[in-house]
Amino acid sequence: MALPSGPTSTSSDAESVLFDLVDVYDRAYGIAAAEHSLSAAQACVLGRVGERRGMGTLAAELGCDASNMTQIVGRLEALGLVIREPHPDDRRARLVARTARGEELNRRFEETFTFARTAVGRLTAEEQDQLTALLRKALGQASTSARS
């Protein structure tokens, strides 16, 4: 089922443009993933396991059910892109890591998914700093210093 492109009404132009940004980003991410025969969820998980990560940690970070994470990782494992290993401190837990094949596919995916780089590249350095500060503020994150 396709998700709506945003709410039926927005409270401001900024909110409307933010929904547009999310929609275009999601579509571009899905297209880049499909170019590598991955779902967007598989590409997302593959991108997060550059270092060994726990299955529970991945599920929590991505806001999905642990059983869903098990299915996604299982598909990636069947494709030879990740491995699951026992956690050294918890026999019940598993750690997920990319294989060499997974590293290569992730590298190619990152080369294919250029949406953010292209969008930010349209801005001057000063505009990039402003955008970064405004997005951090909107996300409730602490401000960090701009470029040196």
C-alpha cells in the first residue's frame, strides 16, 4: 500500500516543503535500492552494519519489530551480504556484520544514492551551514559549531 505524500492539509509552507523533501528522498532511496535488487529496508539495514551491530539495536534504531528485523537480516544473509554471529557476551543475542560482498554492494549503493549530496550541493557553504543549524533546531538537537 502506498503512503500518502503528506497530510491532507499543512499548517505552513515549511511543513509542506518538508513533506515534499521526505517524499522525494524516500522515492530516490527506493529507486537506488531497487537498482541493486534490494528493498529500501534491506539497503537501510545493510548501510547500518558496517560495524557489528546487535539485532535488537538495529530494530530499535529503525523503529521496527524485532521479528521484522529478523526477516530483513535473513534475506540479506541468504544473499550473502551479511552474516549473523553469536554475541560474545550474550549467548541469546546475535550480531550482524557485512560480508565482503555486502561491503561492495553497499559501496555501489552509496555511489548510486546521490539525492542528499546533489540537493546540498545546490547550496553555498553558508546556506549549508544555515540549513544544518535549522534542521538541528527542528529536530531538537544541540547546535554544533559551523565550518571552521
